[in-house]
Amino acid sequence: MADAITGGSQSSGNEPTSAGDRRMMTPADVRLACRSGEWTDQTSGLAPGFAQANLVILPQADADEFHEFCRRNPRACPLVEVTASGDFVPRRIAPDADIRTDLPSYRVWRNGELIDEPTDITSLWRDDLVAFLIGCSFTFEAALLDAGLPVRHIELGCNVPMFRTNVECEPAGKFHGQLVVSMRPFRPADAIRAVQITSQFPAVHGAPVHLGLPEQIGITDLQRPDFGDAVPVQSDELPVFWACGVTPQSVLMSARPEFAITHSPGCMFVSDIRDSELQSVCP
């Protein structure tokens, strides 16, 4: 369970053999591979050009307060869809999908404690559950790559590093806690370009929330992420930090709702929505 709590990468043994194989996968291919259990790894770089989403599932009794938390914290929790109570189909972003089976890995929470990390939550589904699909920074990575900017964790074939910060989210009812950020290193000129590009994607976290000086937001060691995998940061690079959709998992630990399900860090829902549909203007 220790690896599950820290959110380290998990390997299914069935990963595509090359970046080219990954680029050939459609969103439906990814979802079917998850549904069959053939894909249980992180999803960065899969089905490029299509938006990915974080997942939070809560009982209806907690859904209104969490919805308000998302509204108050749009950088960390930009909503792309909220399902009706009991509905496991994200009808706007992937109408043939099933959120109970179509992610590589899930996390199950009881009273703020992580108790399991299954690859299928069909047996846990209830008629009172509401699913929140939250924009993911994996979406704007395709735009970074298209601009010729290197994305370190994709180059290394690992999960993006994610860190809890000392930045408090704006609370809503019981939901409160600290912002989680994802980190990608860039040389200064590339960091400026990355800000310009990602600012065009407000529906998937938008521009960075912090550049350089990680200690100012409470991060003491870039080689010890709270979730995901460490990546090297070269001496001529700046760590660049984006608000992260894993923030709700930090919030669940503080709010301690009776029951919740989330995605495992890095193991996203791949939608049928194209990245360009979430882009405000052309960079």
C-alpha cells in the first residue's frame, strides 16, 4: 500500500512498445484497454490531441459542497463534466464510455483514508454517486510538444511529478486543504513559451501558478514528489509548476468524507473531446 499512497508509477507489462504506438491509440482504444485490464499504467502521451480528465466520485450528499469547492478553485479543479446522480456515463465528453471501468486505476477512500487501488469500481457503484471530471494538464502537453518544447516525464516514459504545497485552497463547507501542483522543468526561454501556450487552456489548469524557487510554495526536495515520479532538473532549467487535478485527493484527506473514489495519480480518463475544443484562443 505504500506505493499506492505515494502515487508511484505502476507498470502493466502491456505498454505500447514505442511513442509511435502510443500516438496510434484513439481515446476509445485507451478506454477499451483499461476496461479489459490490458492498460493499468499512467496515461500521459496516450491518444495525443484528445483531452484527459481527473476523476472524483462522491455521494450526492457531498456533491453540492464539492461542486462549490471546484467553483471557488477553478485553477486546481476546472470542471469539464458533472454526471447526474447514479449515472456512470460521461455523456458530454465520451458518451460510449463507462467511468467505472475506463480508467487504468482508481483510488477508494473511506473517511479520508486510502483503502484500495482497484482497476475496476463496478462493484462499488451506487445510485447516489456523482462523478466530477476535472481538466488535466496532460491535455496541454500535446501543445507543448507541438511547439518543440521537451516534456521531461514523457521523454522518460514516467509519471509527472506532483507536490503538495503550502498554498491553501479556498474552502467550501467541509472541503478544504492544500493545493497540489505538477512540475515540468524548462530552460528560461522555453518556460516563457510554456506560459504563453498553457495560458490558452484555462479549462485544463491554464498558465503555471509558480516558476522557480520551489521552497516559496513549501516544496523542499524536487526529487521527492508526493505523487508521481521524480525527474531530473538540470542546472540551466527552472522548475515550472501548474495547479494539479490531484488537489482533490489532498482535500479528501483533510475533509474526510465517508466515501469517495478518485483516479490514481497520472491514470486519467481519456475523453473524445479534442484539445482544441478546450483552447480559448490560438497561441
